Amino acid sequence: MSGGLAALLDDIAALAKLAAASVDDVSAAAGRASAKAAGVVVDDTAVTPRYVTGFKPERELPIIRKIALGSLRNKLLVIVPVALLLSQFAPWALTPLLMIGGTYLCFEGAEKLLEKFGVLAHPEDHDIPVIEQGPEQERTMVASAIRTDFILSAEIIVIALNEVAHEPIVRRTIILIIVALVITLLVYGVVAIIVKMDDVGLNLSGRSSGAVQKFGRGLVKAMPKVLTALSTIGIIAMLWVGGHILLVGVDTLGWHGLYGFVHGLEDGVAGLLPALGGFLAWLVNTIASAILGLVVGCIVVGILLLLPFGPLARTGETGPGDSDGSAEATAPGKD
């Protein structure tokens, strides 16, 4: 009896060690997968604050929470299950679907950039402060942020999936769920810190210490500029990420010329300064992706402008040559 109990305890100990090793393997794989998607995570973090700018301070965190919950729902209920099913039964469909999302990012980035430079007129309510537009504008901005996040989240999950494609389906599922949770907490935690930093500065400016007060006032003055810069970075990031999705996608689908040309440029600049070769190659790829994203985005914008219906026609976003295009309608404004 004691021998049987000892054997059972040995089996339990062995299973516990196996489970611990499995957890370590899953954690390591999730870490590798998350690291591979780090570039898109940075883009997601840069894009999101532009959707919170202009709201009352007390609404900023609730809005971020809504976007984060929407992002998490998208990842856990849509993106992860669909990615797993496709990877199991139709892996060929992942790239075309991702390219459709990349095209949407190119369109949105190009549209916002053209608005900034006055090539496209803003929507009629674009220059009305968000605070004055009420709850409807809040819902619109949250929905828009969640749509953009959906594309970026899909790329994050697909990148992570490619990293763990060799794993069994159960472990693959657990890894992707961990990646989805960690990435969402990381992105929206950083976004919350960024958008509330001016409140932190305001609090510090009321402290007794002169140095702390000065630092707080500096934060208050700097944050509007930081948020404006992040808004611009977010637009460029959409073009960069969307263009990169398309660049890699066409290569994966068998059209190697464009990717081969960019890769040749990378190799060329990498040989100029060996110490900075990796960075220069990344920079060339990034610039090429952003240019491709802008070209594709402008083409999509042009097509939508020619249609009598669709998002641009619906919001009245016509070009400067519109019949009622006044200087006020076409002047660039704050995004």
C-alpha cells in the first residue's frame, strides 16, 4: 500500500514538473511572440491617443477603458479564434485578409494626412471642439479607435501566430490569449499614462517644493505638444504599418519584385556603415513601407471621392475644388 502511495506521489511530482516546464515553455513562447510584434505595439500606442484628444479630462480614462475593452473583445472573441481556425484549416487566407486590413490603414492614414495639408476638406463638424459635440462624438471616436485597433491587433496576433505555428493547437491558443492580454494591458496602460500626464503636472505644480512646481508646470505646457506630435506619429504609423503589411503580403503571395527592390536597398545602405547597418536597413524598410502606404491610401481616397456614396461622400469630404469649398472649409485644422 505504501509502495503504491509512493509511486502515486512520484507520478504526481513528475506531472507537476511537466506542468511547470510546460508553463515555462508557454511563457517563453508568449514572450518571443510578443517581442516579434513589438513594432506594431509601438504603432498602436502612438495611434490611440489621437482618439482621446479634445475630451473633458474626466472622460479620458473612461474612453480609454472603452477602447481597451473593445480591443480585448476583438482579440479574444474574433481575431484569436479566426486566426486559429484559419491557421488550422486555411492558412492561405491569412495573408489576403491581413492585406485588406493593411489597405484600410493606408486609406485612413492618407485621408488624415491629406486633411492636415488641406487637400481634403474636413467634415463639417471637424473644427467644433469635441467637448461641444456631445456623447455622440464620443461614441464615434471610440468606434473609430476600435476599428483602427482591430487592424493593428490582427497584425499583432498574426505575427505572434507565425512565431508559434509549430506548437500544438491547445498551446498555440493559450499563447495567443496571453499575448492578447499582455499587449492590451501594455498599450492602453501606456496610453492612459500619456493622456493623464498633464493632470499629473497640474497636481505637481501645486506642491510646496519650487523644483517640483517647475517640473509640474513644464509637464502641463509640454503635454499638448506631445499629444499633437503623437497624433502626427499615429498617422504616419498607420501608413507605415499598412504599407509594410502590403509589402510583405505581395511577396508572400509570390510577387517578389517590389519586396526584392526594397530588400536590395536595405542591403545597400547596410554596407555603407556596418556599425549602423541594422538601423539603416530598418529605416529604409520603414520609409519604403510608408511611401507605399501613402500611394495606396491616396489611390483608395481618389476612388472613394469618385463614388457618389461611401465614407467620403457621406461626410462631405470633397476636394478644394468643391462648389462651396471656402477657405475655411479647406484650411488644415487640428486633428
